[in-house]
Amino acid sequence: MSLDSVFSIAGSGMNAQSLRLNTTASNLANADAAASSIDETYRGRHPVFASLKDTLSMDSNGNASVGVGVLGIVESDAPLQPRYEPGHPLSNEEGYVFYPNVNVVEEMTNMISASRSFQINVEVMNSAKQMMQRALTLGK
């Protein structure tokens, strides 16, 4: 594995963690969004990443390259939170308002984990850059 592929792997990891941060931010922004029916209620979203063996591919030179692949974004299947609030403007005929299935504590944990993973990928890229620079100065 060359140092060039390190940049590709770390870059794909950074892209994946950026997507994870965006979905987490969306979940947190909609955590208190009320709706009058189950169909209109926001559902938490989470990215699904591919394992390294699933993203193994060959580049144009015939070298194997690996990275993080994003298979897609799925909606959480956790139950929604119906609350009995008959005075709420969005309550249905029975007096219930539906809230998203977003766990704020879990989302904050995901945000911290994603930001640290992103930071580690940046450090990997910086280390690879330093190694390449030092290799260039060996001939002097």
C-alpha cells in the first residue's frame, strides 16, 4: 500500500463522517418537531457504511484501493412518541401529538464520535504528508 492510497482512505473516511455529522445535526434539529399524524412525523435518520471488504475495488493501474463506502441513509424504526396534548394546535381528533423517535443523548454521542473520527482521519493525512516530506528530504 502506497502513501497515496492513505490519502484516499482517509479522505473517504472524512466524507463518511461528514455525512454522519450532517444526519446527526438534522436529527437534533428535528428532535422536537411535532406532527398531527404518524405519517407526517420526522423519523431519525442514520447513514449505513460499507465494510472495507465491500468497497474493495481496483483503480485504473490495477492497484487495490479501499475506503469507506456509504450504502445509504435509513430511517430509524424505533417507535414514535405519541403524547396526549389536547390543547396543542397540532393534536389529532383524539388529542395526541406525535413526536420524532430521536434520542437526543444518543445523537450527541454520535456527534462526538463522528467529530473525533473525522479529526483522527485528518491526523492520519497530516502524518502521511509529513512522512512524504521527510522521504523527499532524505536525498539531500
